[in-house]
Amino acid sequence: MPFRLILIGPPGVGKGTQAALLEEHLKVKPLSSGVIFRQEIEADTDLGQLAKSYIDRGELVPNGVTIQMMIKRLRSDDVRRNGFVLDGFPRTVRQAEALDVELQNEQVVLDRVILLSVSDEVVVRRLAGRMGCTKCGEIYHSTNKPPAREGLCDKCNSQLLVRKDDNPETIRERLRIFREETAPVAEYYRAQGLLKDVDAAGDAVDVYALCTEGLVS
Ligand code: AMP
């Protein structure tokens, strides 16, 4: 049975890492709005150019274009067949409402929404030193998870880059927006009885065990 999951949490909490583990073990398709935006920027599309101006400042890309982009992905055959883990979407209550309408139309339900939490201190520590693959999105860290060859992805050999929005000033802005815009999304799902709170301070494998507790028998 395909799982349909959502990961919510501040930047640097480990959503991408958990999405990759969920893909590996549950065969769900990871859909990261941030990764998709960065691919659009890389390809220099109109959407990429629009998104870049917001992303570089740590602000949210407007709801309309974000919702449209994610719904298009949710309708792909692969996602319909294998389920999904959403990482970074929905980030506003409006996005969550639009997603609900889409899931109703598709006649599917969410299995679980996971809220990953850590202190701001841990966020800043994890983001300083984070690097991502420009092609496959694999995440590395200069001390916690260094690549085998400096600056190159272990998986696909492409170049690793430090994200432009992983600087202290933009991180502060992203944390502020998380509290104001995205924390209410967690409460929206809590009210629906779908939310699981997970302490994400431990290492990735332990956090994964907490995320999937009771989900797979
Ligand atoms: P992330 O990779 O999830 O940290 O996202 C990077 C940036 O992309 C965010 O700081 C936002 O500028 C933008 N972004 C990603 N997802 C969304 C979303 N659901 N709504 C609006 N903006 C988003």
C-alpha cells in the first residue's frame, strides 16, 4: 500500500535526510518543494527566476505558484502509484487547504504528518557546514557527513554547493517565517488527528525509527 506522508520542521532539522530514508525503506516518492525550486533556478525557467528572488532573501515563494507546481508533481503516475513524502510543502495553512482539496479529488488520504523539532542552536549548527548535490539533491555536512571526495557527490559525482540561503542572516529570517507561517500548519494537522511530534535532535537513524513508529507493522 502506498504511504502518503508529510514532513514539517524548521530549516536544517533533517527533513531531506528523513525523506531519503523514507524513500529507501518505504519506496515513497520524495517531493521537496525547495529541491524543485532549485532545479527550476538551475534550468533558468520563468518559475526559477521568480522563485530565486524570494529564496535568496529567505522569504516564501507566493502560494499560487507554489501550489500549482506541487499539485502538478502530485498528479504524476509515479506518485499516484508509489505514494509520496512531502518535504517543505505545505508551508502555509493556505497551501495545506489546497493540498486537502487535491487529495479529496484524488480520493486518497494522508497516513501521517510528522513534525520534526530541534532547538534553534542545533539548526544553526547543522546548517553551518551543510552542502548539497546540485544534481541529485543528496545532503552532506562538513563534519557530520563529509563526501568521500571533497566537493563531489558520492552518489552521482556532481558538484556540491553550499546553499546561498544557508547564511546566518537568511537562516534567522527562515526560522522566523517557520514560526509565523508554518508552525500553524502543524496545528492544522494536529486538529485532524494526523500529527506525530518527533524530537529530531538524535542521529538520523534514531529519528527515522521515531517517525515510522506504528506506521509499518
Ligand atoms: P527548503 O529547501 O525547503 O529549505 O526551501 C528553500 C526555500 O524555497 C525556502 O526558504 C522558500 O524560499 C522556498 N520554498 C520552499 N518550499 C516552499 C513552500 N512550500 N512555499 C513557499 N516557499 C517555499
